[in-house]
Amino acid sequence: MSDQRIASGLKGVRGALSLDRAQTRELYSLYVNPGLSRILAALGFDRNFVRAKGVFVYDEEGAEYLDFLGGYGSLPLGHNPPEVLEAIEMVKERPTFLQATTSPLQAALAHDLALIAPGDLRHSFFCNSGAESVEAALKLARASTGRQGFVHCSGAFHGKTFGALSVSGREKYKRPFAPLLPGAREIPFGDLDALETELRKGDCAAFIVEPVQGEAGVIIPPAGFLKGARDLTRRYGALLILDEVQTGLGRTGLMFACQHEDVVPDVMCLAKALGGGVMPVGAVITTEEVWDRAYGGLSKALLHTSTFGGGSRACAAALATIQEIVGRDLPRRAAEMGAYFLQGLKRLKEKYPLIRDVRGKGLLIGIEFESSAGSLGDILSFGMLSKATEEYLASLVAGKLLNEYRVITAYTLNNPNVMRLEPPLTIEKSQVDYVLKALDEILEMHRGFFSLARSALKGYKR
Ligand code: PLP
């Protein structure tokens, strides 16, 4: 193709913004991910959202939706928070990427993170995603301890890069990429005896764990688990890495989830909320001692770097986000709103056998649905029914919420039987009430998998 024809065929930003739903579906299928495109289309999720503000998003027909998925936890202040957009505007004439110097924005962000972080966490490394922050933490642990092994938990989700995947828990996501990082060993989440057995071997650089498991289906560990893990890692010379990518910055009702148990890790991973819903920002923060052993001195200062990490716009977004979360005491708001939400969900659980459990901390909440395992229908279908309910029930409810009530939700990545509710921390009581009422009506009308499936599949053909 000639240069001229290519130039006239390019969509550019204007072309992208003018695509409607059908055109987007076609191009997404052709050029991005056909399988995902089909899944999203089947549930009616492939809408063209053209505007977003706070907890609301709007489709091309002007319909308003409540976003209770919250960018998988990356929208602490909702969509397009003006304070974060203003902060980015304030740095628009600064160089965004200029690695040959020290950046005042990076320096200030590291300072502010150290100020809000628990204990003596001080040195930050900046990157662009949760998985990258986990990679940085794993490398830091090896370089600092001189050991190679890692212990992680069943059900854990730490991201999908090789290192992060190696310490994650769902075989479906791991199998096609084997062999993964050698030396990664799994223990049941919450099992201190199993942790001690692994740590006693003496080759472990770190134990990596989420203080509340998000993608496993919002699982809260038994009381004392984190404290016990802190003691054991210290006793056996391994580092404790807390992955607060999803739980950090107010989500669970305190600034960091480890503060519920007064535990200070050696290394903490952050991302998601740190970018204020506008920029991709990740960070790993550690103590002076761990940093010095890994990267102290001139010869080790460049062992781990990133071209884009710590760019001016990203840092500005993170600085403003932290200021908003602290200034508006959003962790407290998450605690109050989360408790209110959970109370309402527990009432629904009492009413509807289709709900097996509801649980959460702050505004990280999961609804687990019944799986039908062992029911007559399941036996007659040779286990197909329980397999279907486990894979699709939460999605079907999410589909009904979207198509009939204009509420956006999704399931958790390592447990599709659990619907996640992770709205912005700025959510209002009336919005929680609306979602509770919607769930109540859906479950009142559809008391079983087949009724939901029939109705959801009819509903998406909009
Ligand atoms: N760690 C935790 C606890 C997460 O929940 C996630 C993503 O959901 C990640 C790491 C990976 O983050 P990212 O998708 O930004 O790579």
C-alpha cells in the first residue's frame, strides 16, 4: 500500500472517537481479541461508553450506568476526577520522560508514599502496573537475600507476567506457559504451619501474599495469619511481600489492608488506585535495609529500571490521588459504606438460597453463588450443571444487572463464581441502595441457573 493510501486509511483519534458500537465490535474482533469480543457480546457488555464522570458512565445513546466494577479497583475517586486531571494539566509543560536526571515529581511521590506507608517503608521504585510492581518485588527479594525460592498462596492473583504468574494460584492461567519460574511453592491461604514447613527449608527469598485475596473471590484470611506470617518470615530470614495492588489506598477501610492487623511488611506492592483512575502507575516500596542490600551503592543502582515508570504525568496523578484520599478521609468512608453494603447483602443472603456467601472488607466485596454441585440436576447432567453454574452464574447476574438495571459489575478472575463489587470510594448510600434493590429483584424473579440463563441471553440482544 502506498504511503498516501495508508495515511488516508488511518483512523487516528477522531476516527476512533466516531466509531459506533457495531463498528467497534467488528474492529475489536478483527484486530484485538476475537474470543473476548464474543464473550462480551454474548453478555451484552460490549457497549460504547462515550463519557464518564464519578461513579457514572454513559453510552452512545446517553443512557447512564452505575460503575460498581470500578476499573478492578483502579477508580478510588471515580472516573475522571477533576483534581487528578488538574494535576496532570499542571505538569503538561514539564518533560514527561527524561531519565537522565532526578525528577522532583518522583522524589515528592516517594516522599508522600513513605509518609502514608506503615512502619519504616521508605524507598520506592515506580512502574506502570500491578504485575510490574510484583516483578520488582520478587527481584528485590532475590537481590536482597541472595536466596531464590518464593512461597505463595493457593488462589493468589499477582498478575500475568512470568514472575507474577509463577506466584499466582489459578492453573488455567498458568498451564499454557509452563515452565514458569523455578522455586515457587504454593501453600493454602491462611495456613501458618504450611508456611513454616516451606520457610524452614532455608532457601526462601520471600513469602508473597495479598492481605485480602481479591481475585480468588474476596477471601479474608483467618485473624492472626498476617501477624504469624510476619513472625515466621522474620524468624527464617525471608522477606514478607504484601501485595496491596488491589487492597491499598483505602479500599478495605484503612489506608492499607495490613494495618487491620498492625503488620509492616518488608516490601509492599501498589498500583491500581495509585493512578487515580487516569494514569497507569505502579510502585514497590521497601525499607532502607532491604533496598541497600539489593540496590545500594553505585554499581547496583541501575539493576532494575523502567523507561516509563515514574513519568511526570503519572507521578502528578498519583500525588493528587494520595492527597484526595487523605484529605477526604476516604478510607473511613470506604469502611462505613462497605459495612452498610455488606449488611444489605447479608439480608439478601438470608432470603435467597442462590447466594452461598457474601463477604468483604470496606469496599472490596464479593458475592459467592451456589454451585449446584450434588443436586439432582447436576447428577443427571454428569456434573455439567455445577460446572456451568460455577463458571457462569456470577456473569449471568452481572449481565442482568447491566442490561436491566444499568449497573456494571463482573466476576473475580480466579473464581468466576464470585461477583465482585468494587465501586469508587466516593460512592453514595442511595447508589448502594439502588444496587441492593436491583439484586433483590433479579434474585426474586430468577431463583435458579436456567431461569437466569434464559433471561440473560434474551436480554443482551439489545
Ligand atoms: N496484584 C493483585 C493483588 C491484583 O489484584 C492484580 C490485578 O488484579 C495484580 C497484582 C496485577 O495488576 P495488573 O493487572 O495491573 O498487572
